[in-house]
Amino acid sequence: MNSMLERLSKEFRVTDITERHPGLTTLTADKDVAETLLRELRDREGYTHLNFMTAIDYIERGVFTLVYMLHNYATKSTLSVHVNIDRVNAEMTSIHTLWAQAWTYQRELRELWGINFPGSPRVEEDFCLEGWEEIPPMRREFDTVEYCERTFTSREGRGTVNPREHMAEIIFPNRGGDK
Amino acid sequence: MSLKDLISPFFVWQRAFEKPYTVGLKPIVERPGAPAYRGFHINMSDDCVGCGSCFTICQNHAIDMVKVDGLEAHGGDSGLRPRFDYGRCCWCGLCVDICTAGSLRMTNEYAWFTTNPDDFRFVAGMENKSWDGRTGGYHRHPDYHLFPPKRIEMEMLAPEESVASFTEVAKGYTEEQAKLEADRCVECGICVATCPAHMDVPDYIHSIRDGDYEKGLQLMYRTNPFPATCGRICTRRCESVCPVGIQGEPVAIRWLKRFIVDQVAEADYARILPNVEADTGKRIAIVGAGPGGLSAAYYLRLKGHAVEVFESQAQAGGMLRYGVPSYRLPDPALDKDIEHIRSLGVEIHFNHSIGRDTAFSDLLDNYDAVFVSTGLNVPSQMRIQGEDHPRVMDGLKLLDDVANGKDPQIGTSVAVIGGGNVAMDAARVSRRLGAEVTVLYRRRIEDMPADTEEIHEAQAEGCIFVTQAIPVEALNAAQSDQVTLKWGEAEMLQDPKGGRPRPVLQEERMHLDTFDTVVSAIGQGSNLDYIPTEISDQLQIKWGKFIPGDYQQMVLNKLFVGGDVANATADAISAIEDGHHAARGIHRFLDTGQRG
Amino acid sequence: MIKSLSTDATLANAGLSAEEQDLFSNARPTAYEPYSIKAVEDFANWCRANSLWILAFGTGCGAIELRPLMTARFDANRIGVAGRPTPRQASVFIIGGYSSVKTLKRIVRSYEQMQGPKFVIALGICPVNGGMYWDSYNTIKRLDQYIPVDLYITGCMPRPEVLVAGALELKKMIKEGRCDGANRYVENFDWYKANQKKVIKKWDMPDYNW
Amino acid sequence: MPQPPTHSSSLDMAQPEPIDLSSGKYVKLWQGPQHPGITGNMSLELTLCGDEIVECKTHVGYLHRGFEKFMERRTYIQNFTVVCRIAVPEPTFNEYLYSAAIEELAGIEVPERANWLRALNLEMMRLASFLMWTGGMSGAFGLYTVPNWTLTYRDYILDLFEELTGARIYHMYIVPGGVRNVLPDGWKARALEILKGTEKMMREVDRVMMNNAVFKARSKGLGLIPPDMVDPYGIVGPNARAAGFKRDLRKDEPYLVYDQLDFEVVTATASDAYERAWVRQQEIFQCINLIRQMLERMPDSGPFQAQMPNVLHWKIPPGETYLKAECTRGEYGYYVVTDGSEYVRRVHVRGPSYTHAIAVMERLAVGTNIADIAGLMVSLHTYPPEIER
């Protein structure tokens, strides 16, 4: 395990190698070597199982972190490969030739995050949504409550009173701080 | 395809003669929910305090806190009750788990259908529902908690150690302890209404969790310029209504307050706390540098008014300095509060007695407003024979002497008469001076007005409590430096009107005990002699106390009063609020000319 | 008895492509008018009430309790409830809880394809006021904005026992002639359509599909 | 007869060539979302040549609720009530994995008793889910007696759940920090009684379904998963075990108390619909056995909840974890990222149906008869809500 990680950091310049719990290691790879790295992990290191791939929106850093979770059944170890890509015109190499379910994930990422995977089959098709016109909903700046209020109607007649403010109004209207 | 495969499916027939699985058609009657079923809600409205924790935790926004007819906000009850929207609720039961009062639970009723979807909304416990009487259903398991029910213990000096010196007994929270304790707050804000000063308790507790103690200090000074003091000796009515305390122990609000002050150095106060506004040119006189007077001084000074305080003693603090022993409130803590007030430019004239050094009427003439907070400094009489015996002294004098560094010469056996905080202080101070102490009280321990903690600590420090004991006479003892106290046992007589039981002296059960000193601590009264009769005649005064109008204002527009001499609660935090409120009133009066 | 079709009130079917325009009728829906003889209408309602055929469309979580409902333990068949695979044969549409916008489109189509008289039961909290998914960008909050609902059953999930009780209640309502959801749909057709089109962004189907 | 386009080998992941519908040789049929022969609410877009399927496209999203989005704006305790809705027939695995992930990130140690209760819940859920699946599987092949039996026994298990957790479907029992309740009085005895009945019923199902000439004839050879397809397609659980892969997370990477229990991983030789059904039958018996072991060995006293902070403002330090458990369909996983705030930064739920119902289904459907498509779908055991979440 350690020798492999050493080799990876040398050959693929992977960084941030952290063991999260026994059997789960995370590392960060550059975008341009990611596909080769994944192929290497699959073919040479026995990480044959793609648990899933997904993205995390680090809007404050201006990046999407793509997460490829790979599992090695023989050594029972899992590798979480992180790849940071630019949020603007987000695009990543497709890995649909490596794993058969990868194109589905890429379709999902395309639809819900707006990350493009050129060459991935049916990547332009609707996946979960239909006729979505807003910014991709999984992006952090998409405000789901605001969208709901704008789009859907809720039942009227609701409304709550804050106990503290209510008591202030009834019991000590002219007192307390800033009065 | 084998013959077996063809035949074996016909085994289905063997079940044809079994009893059917099918259940009846009436839902609730024939199949009630399981005993712990999470069905429709029920709320014991009398137990509910309307803290809104259920509202806070509900991820579906299924709960509204609403006003209901017949319930008013009072004391520890916001008067609001949860209204459930069964177009949102998912019956997770988090509201039941978090319910601080334990009033909310779920029944095992589960059937409700209607043609009008707006029906699915009700105030549990206030509207009649078919499941109201049900006993089954989900309630929180006693060993399952969503917030820690027990408070973080404050480390105290051991009694054998504490009794040996005047070192502060409570050691204060460490940062880790304070954060854990602050974590227990549910941020309902019920305590804010009960706190006489309406301090922003949830907010400054929040600042502890954030580790932002400077913000915490700012929040406290919004309503209370004595946080170091109140963090130690406040009567903490907030804790008595803290909903967390209903099923567990209340959040240690007082210790958390103290923790914040202890984290900020006095040198940083000027940078953190608000500064004085531009001078208004108005002059205000304040009589008495106790918590009430200095609180008024602080808030008036912040508004830019020139403030002069007249204090008859040599140091500021009033009862906080001379009435509270230093093992509860060390002088440095009190000084920290007072020094900040003085640093804003509040001028204090020490050893300056109104009536003696300056006439009260001069104050009214020479200043734009006068705030009077002279406190209760005259001990009440026991009204027994021999009260003027030289070995009978009053508790306030004892405390005063000790605070001033004088030896009160109490000897080695002391009887303290009374059950209030002053009596406890006198008893514990006497213990520290090396005396054996017996506390005599007319009623039972549970009737004592003193803090329960104080009573426990006094007991732990070795004070002997004799309850239902009524002093009758102080007699000369065989030795001239002793006094013999004649006291009788009392029986508690139930009040036929339902009031609190009354002690009745049992003439046949009298005792004679000899002590070096008898300390009387049965209460205090005021001394308003400094006010000339022609002025006091115009004022509303009852039993030696002022009856102020709105904003603590008296009939004379310029005169505002507050503190023990003007309220019924007679504690520091009320005095502080009186001072603050009078400051609001004075500022408003000077600004707009409006009366309260 | 069916009210005669009025010829002038036609639908635009604007969402359809030119070659599909011909495939669908552009007639508006028509309201159901009861038989003029009360005894006949009562008899018809009695028949309807005793054959509640549910459309086999598990639109949401609620579908999970339909299986126990239709099998041995709760055996809804004994009260005349049966499952039907196609909307053409079904008279009751059970909306199983939340419906996503994508499903709503299919709900509308299925509902319109059902033959009258037809009834809708909404299960759970989500069709009432959004329920659990009140802040989800992809589920509707109030079903009654999009199709008429005759009976609401609250719960998450409503148990099969309540479904049985609800079906019995629906039967009672039908016998009393109180289920007029389908007529409300006809009367407020344009309002429903406007609401539907507000959330269904990809409207590639006929406006009224029967 | 025109040759339908096929994959050159099982490892070929390229999409087949598009089919020319205008040639008139093909017909396009939609199965679902409103269709009795579909599992849950999803649909298959089938292209047929005669009654043979030449192309299948899975369409999902009818149940998309955006969990991963709105979980990011709920506190940790609030999310625990939400997660069970992700897989309706098997909510418990969500509850467990979410709680376990949160506990790992917050550094909370769960008491021993809670671990036993959790494992008990998971196994009961597995049993209930398999029973429902058995009903669905036999129903898809026209055997309508079996669902009446199995769903009734599933309901008896739901009764046990109701007694223990307070709800039939969404138990919300496994909570971060432990569990919410302990076994009620007499529960064990009732559970054993129901297990006994279930076991007896399953032996009859064995005769009626697994040894049924019709069922055998239709399911044998249907949707065969060749072993070299398993890893490239990410096939897990009984679907992989039926192809001979001895993979079971309960054994390979034991969680909760599985390392203290006695069981063997069930495998078969060729993963067709019949063998997959057979593996699941065996796992039902195994499950009953595991529950009995747990009921016998589980501690009856002790705490069942860890010391918890106030959940109303619970902050968890930054971290990342991926936890998985063996659900009825295979590896179910929760990927949780925290950033030190009161809200979770990112949750990703990995459901085995994601690949089984899309990539695998689209691949296996090609060449299948239209009449068998429902059976094939059920035999892969997919739950749509966990795909789109």
C-alpha cells in the first residue's frame, strides 16, 4: 500500500495523501493525469471496482472536486481520488471506457453540476430532471428554497411566532438591550 | 423439466385449509398502533412552556409556535403552543425527543382522512381530537437524550479548605467545561423575560460556543454593567425557568457569564465595549454607588451625560462590597466592573453623605435629574428583650467589619438568627473567623429564603442548623463577654387560608443556650431620613420604600429611584435593571421632556 | 350522460409538433352530468362505489404500502378494490406521496386518460403541503393545484389499515354523490392547465389527452 | 430477419450504434413509468425487432427529490430523519450508514448494545426486503400465490419493527449516537415465533417457486451475467455472488457485530435470473439464522446511546469518509464530507441499483424477449429511489 502510494506520488504527482480510516485513503491528482492514473490503478494495482464518482462544489475556492472512489477487493482497500477542476466551463476527461457505469455518473454530473464530459455517451440527455432551465441544482449558489417559493405554491395560513420576541413584546416592551 | 417440478407447485393447496391471514376492516379499533407507535401528536398544554425547541428541530417546518386563547406569556412560559401541520409532519418524533418540558408525545392513533386538506393543522392539546385520551404511543426513552441533561459540575473548594480562608469557593469553568455547558443551551430565550435585566442570555452563551468572548462581553454590557459580579452572586432567576432544567438540570447561566468576564482582561474593555457619546451638557446626580446607582451612572454616561455619584462609604459597590463576603465575590471581580464604569468618566464622591454633606434639595436644584438608590442598610429589629445586649450584633455590621478588615471580635461560639442570604453569609464568615456556628431559624429549611446552594455550602462547612427555633430573650450570661439566648421551639401551623405555614411558639419547650455572640440577620430596612419632610410628603413611600412610576420616575419629574429601596425583590440584578431603566427614563426625559 | 361536445372550444395543443397535431383530438374535456332520475343515479353510484379499480402507477413512496394492501393480510379485493394496469380501465388514481415534476407530467397524462367517473386519493403529507420535501427543487408541494383530489389520507406512510378505511370512506362519498373532483377539473380546466404548465417546463404532449 | 446491433464483447463499454427507426423493422415501446411490470417508478425505452429487444434505455428521475441538495441545508440530526426515504423498501441501511458516517467524523463511540440492536435491525430489514422481492419475482413470472404469502410474512416483520421502532416503513430508529429504544418486553419471543413461521413458509416457496417447472423454464438462462462483466460494470451483492464471486461486506470488511456471528457467504456458479433467485433464497435462510444468533447473544442491559452533544447546534470537524454496508442488493455506501459547520458539506449515496438498473440492465436486456423483461428487471433487484435520490 505504502509503496504504491509512494510510486504514485512520484509518477503522478499525487498530493494530500490522507488515511481517513483503515482501508480508506484519499489523495488528490492533477486533472491532466487523472485518467491515466485511474487506468493504472485499475489495471496494475487491482482497483477494479468503481464504487461511484461524484463532485463536491467548493465554490469558495472556485473549483469542483471530482471524487472517484475505487476499491481493491484483494487488499480490501479503498482509494478516493480527488481531482480539482475549474468551476468555470467545468470539463473533465470521460472515463466511460474504463467502467461501464461511469457514463451514467457523468450524465448525472453534467445535469446536476454542469460538468461536461466530452465524448461520454448520451451525456446531453436528461437524467433526473426534465426541461430544467435554471443553473444546475447541485451547485452551491442554487438556492433551492428560493426556487421552491418562486415555482411552487405552499398552503396558506402558516406562520410562527418566536417565543423570545413574543415574550419581549408582552412582558418587557420597553426594556432589554438597545431600548 | 422433471416430474417433481411439475408436481411441487401444487403444494400451494395445503394452505387452503389454514386460517386466513386477513385482518378486519376497522383500522384503529381492531388494529391499534403498537404501544410505542409514532402516531398523532398530543401535548400536555399545562406542562408545555412554549420554548419552541420542537419548532427549531423540525426539519420539515411542520410546527408553528402560535398564540392560543386563554394563555398569556408569563414567567417561564412563553404562552405559545406548537401547531402541527400534517401536510408537513413526517412523524419522526424529533420534536418529542427534544421537548424540554416532556409535555409532547405521540399517540398510537394513525387514521385521519379528509376531503379538505386545510384540516390537517391543529394546536396539539388545545383543540379536541379523537386521540386526546390515548395513553399508548411514542415517548422519549428516559435514557435517550438529544442534549446532555446534566450540567457540567463547577469545581468548588472542599469545605474543609474553604472554611479556612476567604478564598473564592467556586473555581470557575475551564474553557472546555464552559463550551460543554454552553452547548446544553437550547436557545429558546425563555430566560430573557425572567431575568430582571433581560440579559441576552442565549446570545452570549452562543458566543461562548463560538469562542468569541469579546462579543459575549459586549452582549452582556448591553443590559448589565456588572457581569463579573452577577457571574458570581446573581440570584439567577433565569436558571429557575430554564426549560432544560425541567427534565434535567438548568444551564449554568451564572457560571457561563462569569466565564466570559474571566476570559477578557480589563485592559481590553475600553477597546471592546462601547464608548461615551458626545457630551450633552446635562448633569445628573446619583445617590448611592451600589449596583443600582452605578448601573444608572454607566448607561447615562454612555449617552454623554455628566454623572456624579455620591457615596457615603469609602469605596463603591454598596451592598456588593460590604454585604457580600469575598469568598463569594472577591474584590478584584467587583473592582473590574466598577473600574470600567469609572473609566468612562463617572465621578464618584466618596464619604459624601447626602443630608449630611449636601442637602437633598440642593441636588434637585443643581442637577438636571437625580437618581436615588440608597439601598436597605438598617438592620431589622428582632423585637425581643435584651436585643441591645453588647454581645448581640447585627449581621450587616459583622459583614461590614470583615469587608473593612476589622476584627469583629465574635469569639468562638456564635448563634446566627435568620434564614436569608445575609444570615448564611454571617454564618459562613463566622466559621472562617474560627467560630462554632449555630443557625437558628423560625421555620423549616425548605422555607429559608436563602439560596439552596448557600444553605448546602453552609452545612458542608460545619454550620449547625436549628430550625423551628424562635428567639425569645437575650440574657446576661455568667461571663460578661457572653450572652445567653432564650429560645423556644415552634410548631408549623397550617394556614387555613392556604398561605404558607406559620411557626407558633411552644411556651413549654424553651431552651437556654450561651454563646459568645448572637448575630441577628433577619432582614433590613431603609433609612430615608436624608429626604426633607416637605419633599418626602409629596412622594409615594410605603413601608420605607419608594413606589416609582414608569421608568422609575417619581412624582417629582427630576427624581428617579431604584434598587432595593424601590423594589420588592431586593437583589443586585433587580437594582441593576432599575438603574438601567431609570437611565432610559432620564435620557428620554432630558431628551424629549416626556414623563414615563 | 355526457354533455355534448361544444365545437368552438378547442385546444391549441401548441406544444406538439406538426405531424403529432393530427394524432390527438383537440377537444376540451366535458363534465359529467348525473342521470335525471335519482334512483338511476343512485344505482350507478352504488355500482361505481363497489368497483374501485386502482391504476397501477406507483408514483412515490406510498406505493410500498399498496402491496400489503392488495395481498392476503389486508386484502382490499374484498371491498371491491382491484388493481388495473391501464388508465382506461381504472377509476381510482392513488397518488403515493410526493410527486416529482417529471412524474407529475405522467400523472397528468394518466389522469386525463382515465375514463370518468374518476377519483383521486392523495396519500401522505407531501401532496398536502410539500411534506418532507417542502424545500426540494423537484417535487410539487400541493397536488390540488395540478389535478383535483377527492380524498386526502395523512401519514408517512399511511398504513394499509388507513388505506382500507380511506377506500371505505371514498365508497361512502361516491354513494352520496359527493365526489366531484373530475367535474372540478373540467370546470377549472384552464386554471389547472396553467398551473401544470408553470412547473412542467418540457410540455411535449397534448393539452388534454384522452 | 435483421441482425440487431450487439456488443462485441462483455467488456465493450461503447454504446451500440443507433438504430434506424425509419426502416420500419423496429418498433419502440415504453415500459413504464405507468406500467405494472416495472419495479417502482422508472421506465425502460425498448426498441423491439419482433418480440426481441434490440435496444434498451433506462429512464430514471421520476423519483428525484434532490436529497443530496437539501441535506446540505439541514443539521446533522435533521438529516437522520430524511435519509431513510432514499430507499423506500430498505430504509434501515440508510439510517445505519448515515449515522455511522457521522459518528466516525464526530469521533463518537457507539455502545456495544446499540451495535447489536443496529445489526438486528439491518438483518430484519434484509429479511423483509428479500421477502418482498420474492413476491415480486414470482409475480413477474405469473405465480400470484407466493406474493400473498411473502408479503404477509413481511408484514409480520413490519409488525415487529413497529413494536420496536414505532413505525412500519420509515423506522428512524438508528440515530447518530446509538438507537432510540430498546427491545420491548416479550419481543424476542414474538420475533422467534415469526421467524419460525417465515422459515416454514420459505420452504414452501422453495417448492412452489424454485421447483416450479414454469419458473425454471422461464428464468434459467435469463439475463446471464458473465463473470468478466462483474467488475467493469460494478456489479455487487447477490448478482455478483451468483456469478461465483465470494464477496460480502459483512464477511470481507465486517462492521457492527458481524465478526462475532457465524455465517457463510452464499455463492452460485452462473448469474442468471434463476441462480440469483436461488442465492437470495439461501440468504433468507441465512438471515433468519443470523437474527436468531443475535437474539440469543445480544446484551439485555447497558447504555444504547453514546454521550451526545446538544444536537440543536452540533458541529462536526472537517473530514471525509466513505462507509458501506451489505444491503440486499450489495454494496450500499455513504460518502460524507464535513467542513466544520453545523451542516454537512456533501453527502453522496451510492446505491447498488445505480449500475444494476442502468448500465447492467441496458446491457442484459438486449436479446431478451419482451415477455421476460419484467422478470429480468426484478431478478436484478433494483430500487429506483436509490438511483436518483
